[in-house]
Amino acid sequence: MIGFLVAGLIIGALARLIKRGKQDLGILATLLLGLVGSVIGGTVANLLGTGDIFELNFLGFVVAVIAAVLLIGVAEGMSNRQGSKTD
């Protein structure tokens, strides 16, 4: 479980490095998005038959980073939309 958290943090940090621009995300948001990305990556790798969902493999890692980059983009879009609303 600790390895899963560390992998999620690494995946989230890599995703933030890949995603251009300034992200207004804290370490907790990075960890959560990295964890969700790693679950998505593990699920895709499992569906493709390359390993178990919690097993670290190359394909799962790559898909996890891509998923985390996309999730960061979605999180940014949601926070920008909420911040730009005028009443």
C-alpha cells in the first residue's frame, strides 16, 4: 500500500512536469490525481493482459502518467471555470 502511494506521488509529479503551464494544485491533489492515474493505468494494463492492476509494469506506468496528465487538465479546467464565474 505504501508503494502504491509512492507510485501515485511519482506519477502525479511526472504528470505535472509534462503538463505545460502553472498548475494551482497542492501536493495532496497531485497525489490523488497520481493515484487515480495509476489505477487507470493498472486497469488498462490488466485489460491488455500485461499484468495485474497493482503490478508495476512499463505499459501501466505509461498509461498512468498519460491519464494523470489528462486528469490534471480536467482539474485545471474545472477550477478555472469555478474561479471565473461572476454573479
